[in-house]
Amino acid sequence: MPKDTSINSVLIIGSGPIIIGQACEFDYSGSQAALSLKEEGVKVSIINSNPATIMTDKVIGDHVYLKPLTLESIEEILIEHKNNPNLPTIDAVLPTMGGQTALNLCVDAEERGLWKKHDVRIIGVDVAAIDKTENRESFRQLMVDIGVGVATSKIANSFLEGKEAAQEIGFPLVIRPSYTLGGYGGGFVHKKEDFDAALKRGLEASPTHEVLVEQAVLGWKEYELELLRDSNDNVIIICSIENFDPMGIHTGDSITVAPAMTLSDRCYQEMRNQAIKMMRAIGNFAGGCNVQFSVNPDNDDIIAIEINPRVSRSSALASKATGYPIAKIAAKLAIGYNLDEIENQITKTTSAYFEPTLDYVIVKIPRFNFDKFKGANMELGLQMKAVGEVMAIGRNFIEALQKACQSLEIGRAGIGADGRQKRDIEEIMYGLQHPSWNRLFLIKDAMSMGVPLESIRKVTKIDKWFLNQIQELVALETELKRYSLTNIPRDFFFNLKQKGFSDIQIAYVLGNVTEDEVYNRRKELNIRRVYKMVDTCAAEFAAQTPYFYSTFEEAPQQISLVSGEVLSDGDELGSNESIVSDRKKVIVLGSGPNRIGQGIEFDYSCVHGLLAAKENGFEAIMINCNPETVSTDFNMADKLYFEPVFWEHVREIIDLENPIGVIVQLGGQTALKMAEKLHENNIRIIGTSYEDMDKAEDRGSFSDLLKELDIPYPRYGVAENAEEAIVVANEVGYPVLVRPSYVLGGQGMSIVINDEDLESAVVKLLGDLPGNRVLIDHFLDRAEETESDSICDGTDVHIVGLMEHIEPAGIHSGDSSAVLPPFSLSDKVIADMENYSKKIAKALNVIGLLNIQFAVKDEKVYVIEANPRASRTVPFIAKAYDVPYINIAARVMLGVNKLKDFNIERKLKGYAIKEPVFSHNKFPEITKELGPEMKSTGEAIRFIKDLEDPYFLKLVKDKSMYLSK
């Protein structure tokens, strides 16, 4: 069926602020869906309260509404579009791109009669299909009706029903609340004594106060299938995904592998048939869908766990894994097209009605931030705790697994062989039995210490095939110790690289050699990466997508069929599918996995950097490893390298592409950390130079600069151990703010009030970040905190925005409610902030962006720190003022424009408030106190007309309540 011509204007519901369990994968899906509908001539309106995402940018939607995700907001938009002759009347709503938030809101609006009242159709799915899949009892009954296996379970809407169900089924049990996301409120119950508390938590978590009490199939294998279905009942499987971790750990917290590695063909065909049957049984649905199964490792019995009638976290992963743009195609299916009527986005010559084939392996590893949640239960279970994820592509599983570890931004150079291994066997065995963020590394550590593979399998229930792969790494390390750098046989060296060993790991195992020496030796032996294209069809058809990953391969030996002579002996490199053009190139370094302190706002900045480079005739190249984001969409950059933002990988891409320079100031701390290496290797940094960025990061140099400029700053000192710290603290005066150098998101910061607290804070800091120096500043108690963002082109400085925090100094700026423009500062303070911003920008020779944090006490403005890079707040200010500030900054950095070329007009009426959003409910055992270390996972934007707004007045009243030391 071709496009439904009655649909001319669609409302897409976004997912709101980033929280654990619902991250930026939905902004990626929503952005892709919006662009896909616009291609079809459909007008797109977007409602989403998240200012940090590209989805709420004018480059994505025709009409963007930064409003709270409530029924009131939706009705306001529908009425506005109905009554305003300049706006298109909204015909349909697409709720399948905004996660559980959008689905739940859509159902609420249907129950209130909102869609019917305004003559709006729900497309992509209907409420009956949502109910069948989200209501645990309806789903269970549907599976029974169509002959798909499910675990023994009973539904409970009350405490009494729950207890009866537990008695009937027996322990261990799992509790699954209806209509929640990320496993919220769910959990395993191993013994009777723990049941009452778990049941209460589940009933409270479900918006309908309904839970499924289910037999726990702990230790079974877990699989997911990503599917697409059109309204003609055509169904295709996009991707099979296998969880490295067995049942018992939420799939968002599991290491996952695509395609499935240990699934027999018979079992896969059965699973596939069941998934198609399930998808066809859920009713009116056209779009992307995720189905989860569990398989008994003893007999291959399959049971269905759940089905999600929307794009999911896994669909973003599957899209990036296969190159098949699930959300883009799902949006076209929602407006009536069938799969065979849509062009394959990769080949451009075949239809979208095909199943991708992978000739590589994908590994996803979740990224955790337990360090931000002191006292949190770090054991993984049914309720998701990861804050982000990385994806890596390799020719084999172990190469992809090592590349994923290098992508995580946790200081690991791969799986082990990097000096970070554990040696306490009791600690290791406990970690294997009680899975947490580091179990993968502990498996390798256990093997290195001689723990038998079978013992590890019994404790972890991880499939033997995966464990054998890790065991191979241990054997390769043992072999490597026999050699020195000069006598490693080329074949063995090549094998190490094919198995994902980084140069720095090889240097560590050899000892007494550097990463650079290993790299140079490798080049001498002609062992270099080749780049392969992600083409979805294992090269069966010619692909048009500039989407690459690296691996090591050699051309096969070629023998003449006529003479029998060897034409080439196979030791030259395999084919490089990344063809280097002769255009001027710019590389943008991405921000890696989402984590607290470095979220989606940096990806937003990277996307605008790419767009600005493309608009100005540069070939824009992206390097990033985050599968959830828009920057890693295959059609966003001119060329995408889905690679770790890890020095060795970045360096070889630069060697190949030879860009005019690299942009580091848009990708947060991940990209900035590369600046020193780029500088040492004489690679041009576009924008502010490395020396000037380092001057701002180095507290001593920066304070000397402030002194020179006659700008006030808090008294400070630098210490390398606890004894020095006590001397410094007594000189600058308590209370003091203690922090390490070169970190983002206030990592490791604390406020201390005496010598004893200071000593323990410094010892802990230097233990967590060895080799670092500790900064000790006099803490300005009861000061107001403010900040400025600006752009400097070397001559002129433009103040992007000044913000006043509602919470006092001492609460990290990312956790503070910040108001734009300032609401209570005097004209003198504002003038000082602007004056200091301009002075610092010029003194640091900033080309591009600069963020400055101030403390204001008794009308005196102190500079706390300056960061010459994209900040967390620039996207927020850009949305509030409706000015494309990142695009302007990127053009200035590239040298194609000066500030005077732009006519900047701010359009904000009233005030905008940046509201931090926390995921404390994932860690009920921690306190909600706030301090100098950032804890919020996302943010929302709220517009108010004036300072009499009741929401604003309440914020001001509660402003110091959560301040802690």
C-alpha cells in the first residue's frame, strides 16, 4: 500500500530528559523518524522537554515544542495547530519513537478522549496492541493462545494476590511490574523472607499497580530479535542479539553480541518463527519491534520474555550494528508504506524488504557510573543501572570485545594486560558470583590466576564458547612474554592485532617499551589497520554508505591457474574499503559513551560541528563509538568511523585521511583528552590551541593568568599528598573544595571542613586517580553560583548567555537549576561577569567556545574555572534563545567566519530554567544529597513568563535543602 495521503502533519512524542533506562537512543530514533517523514512531504511537530538533544533542534522538526510531557502540553499544541492558520492541523500522532514515556502518554491521552476530541489518529501502533504487550497478564494470555512458551506466572493487583501467586509458583521468583521501563520496580526474590518488600516495591512502581509474579529462569540464555512489520503483515528480522550474560541481568546492563554466536540453527529458526507469530498477533502495528526470548541451555526449550511494540534501546544498537535504519523505515511504515515499496537506504538500488547479513561481529558493553552513587548496591539484576553504552565492530568476537573495552572511558586498554588486573582470588570469585560492572575483567583475571574454565562457567552460567574466547587471550599473553619487541614473529604480532590487542597492551606485557615503539615496529612490519564498510548485505550488493570499522587482514595468497606460480604470497594488507578523497577534511572527535557529567549535549555539539563543516565545503569525518546517538548515524557525516575514541584508533584514521585538522572542543572530556597526543604528534587542533586549553585546565597557570588580569579568584593551592594538602588547606582557610585536575562532571570533588576529613578525601582521590594532583580551593560558603558561555573569534567576543543558579555554590552546576537570563544579580555583577569573560577569552586566545563558572559573594565576582570547549549549557541556551550557537562557533573555529558576519537575535520572552533530572529511584539505598560532584543523568527545559511563577518560587524556597559536603 503506498503512502496514506490523508496524513499531512504528524506529532512525534519524545522521551523527555535522559534517565537510567531511557537514554538518548530514543532521541536518535525520534530524530531519524522526523527526517524520514519530512522526506515524504509530511510536516513534523515534536514535543520533548529535553534541550540537550538534536531532536529538539530546528534542523530536525518543522515545529519543535520544548514543553513538559503532559496531557495539558499535548492539548495546547493540538489546539494551537487547529486554530492558527499558519500552522498545519495535526492529523496523526506517532508514539513509538519516545520509549515508555511516549507510549504511556499516548495511552493516557486515548483514555481521556484527547485524540478523538481533536480528530487525531494514532499511527504505527494502536492502544489495543500497546495493552496486549505492556499489560503482563494480557501478554501471557496471548502467548498461551498462539502456542508460544512462557514461564509459569500469575498476575497480582494486590498484596494478597501476590502472596498467593508466590505460594503456588515457588522460589526463586521474579517480579515484573506492568508499564515500566528499564526493569524499574522489578527484581528477583530468592527466599520467602524477602518477598513482601519486593512485592510492595513492584506494586508501587507500576502505574496500574499490577505485577507479574513469575518463575525465575536464572542461568538460562537470553536472546533478542529486532523485527520490522508493515501493515500488509510482511515481517523481517533485522538482527539477532545474544546476551553474553545469562538471564538474571537486565539486558540494558548485559554485554550483548550480534549476530547471536551460540545459537543452533534449529533453535534460531524456531525463535524466528515464534517472533513472527508474536508480532503478527499483537494487532494493528506497523514499525520496529523488539522481542526477548530465554533458552534453556540443557535442552534448547524457548520461552518468550516480552515484546516491545516500539523502537527500543536494542533497535538503536541493531540499526548501528547492521546499517539498517530501523526508525527511519518504521516511520515510513507508520504512514502506510509497505516494506517492498521503500528504497534500501544502503544500496539505493534494492528495496528495504530484505534481512541484513553481517560479515563482522558487534559487541555492546554497558557503561556504569557507580562512583557517582556512593553506597549504591552495585550488583546487577532485573532493574537497569547502566548510564550508557559503547559498541565495537570487529572481524571476530574477541577483537570486537577488546575494542569495546577500549571505548568505555574507564582507563582500560582492552581486557586486562594493562596493569589494572585484580589479584585477590576471594575478591575475584565474589565478583564472579555477584555480577557487577567489572565481571568481564574479573573472568580474565580468574583465568590468568589459573581458575579452571569449568569452575568459572558453573559460577557465572556464561556459555563455554564465550569463556573459551577469553581463555585464548590469556594464552596469547603467556606466549607474548617469551619475546621482546625486536624478535616477535610477524605472524604472531599480526595474530595479536587480529585479536584486538592494543599497542599499549602489547607494550605492557613486553615491559620496558612504549606504545609508540610498538606502533613504529608494527609499521615497519607493515601491520596496519584496513577499513571495511558496514554494508548490511555482506558485500552482495554495492553499498553507498560511508560507514567504516577497522580490522587487520591480509590479502589471500594468489596462484596463477596457468603456470602455478605464486603471484602474491598473501603478506600484503587486505583491501581497504575506505577510499580517501582529495577534498579538505576535518575530523570531529565524538564524546564516547554517555555518562554522568558527559551526556547527550556533547553529541548535539558534535552533530552541529559536522553540519557546519559540510555546509562550508569540508569533508566532515566523525569518529565515535556510541550506538545511541545521532552523530553515529551513517548519513550524518560525510564519513563515519565507528571506532573507539582511543588514541591508537584515532591516530591510524588520521594517518589514513590526513585531515587539515581535528576538532576536539565539541566532544567533552573524551575528545579533549586527545589534545595533548595530537599536539605531541604535530596534528593541528582546530580552534583553541592545546597550550591555551592546558593553561585553563592547569590550576596554577590559570590562577597566575587571573592575577595578571586583576580578576578575583578563591585562594587555592596544589598538593601531591595528604601532608601537603593539610598545609595548603590551613593557608587558604576552611572550608575547602578538594578536587583532582583534568576531570569532568566534578568527579571526585568534595567540600571538607577540617584536617581529618581532608586527609581521608585526599587519600581516596589519589587512590582512585593515581598520579594526579589535588587542587584545594577556599570554598566561598553561601555564595551564589553563576556562569557564562561565550564565543571568541580571536578579535571579538560574543556573550552567548549568562545564567544564575538557584542552588548555592557547592552544588555542581550540572545538578543546579539554572535560570537564563539572571533573575537577581545586580547590574554591576552582570557587567563584571561579561567583562571577565571577554578578558579571559582574549587572554586564552580562544577560537570557539568558552564556559566560565563564577561565585558571587557580597557583590564581588570570583572566577572558579574556565573551560575553552563546548559546555553542558550551550545547547540549552541555543534552544532558549533560538540561536544556532554551536553552528556559529564551529564556523568560527573552522576560520570560515568572524562573529561580525552574524546577525544574532535572541528570541526569549521571560525566562528559561534548566532543570536537572536524577535517577535516584534506581538506587533506593542512597541519599539524595547533592554536592560538588555531579549526579544528574539529564535535564529538562522549562519556560516561565515572570518571577511570580509558582514553580520558580518553590525552587527558590528549597534551594539549599540538598546541599551536602
